[in-house]
Amino acid sequence: MRFWRKKRVDSGFASDTRFWSAVKGGIESRMRRMAAYLDRKTLYWNRGSKLIALVLFCLLFGSVCLWLLMRAMGWFK
């Protein structure tokens, strides 16, 4: 007798898994293509040039984030 067992209901988990696997695969392929593109663009840069670009990127976006934070707190109007 099955008094305390729950009735199993098919939730379509396999189809959900296939959908999310396809989405994940699509995102990964786009990320790999973008990484390959950026690798080709910086292929002939030396280490110093890459370091300078990284520092400039960090300074630019760090200052923008700081400005947005200060503006949200009401320091700039």
C-alpha cells in the first residue's frame, strides 16, 4: 500500500535541461568567438601595451562607477 508516498508528476525536466543546455552552448560559442577576435586584435601587442590598456580600462570604468555612486548618494547634483 502507498499511503505516504507522493505521486510522481512529470515536470518536463528533460526538455528544460535540453533548452538550457542549448542556451549555455550558444553563449559559450559566442564568448569563444569574441575571445578569439580580441586575441587576434591584440596579437602583436607587447606586455607593456597590454598592461597600459588594462590600467586605462580600470581607471576609466572605476571612475565612472565612483561618479555614479557619489551621484546616487547626492554628492553631485
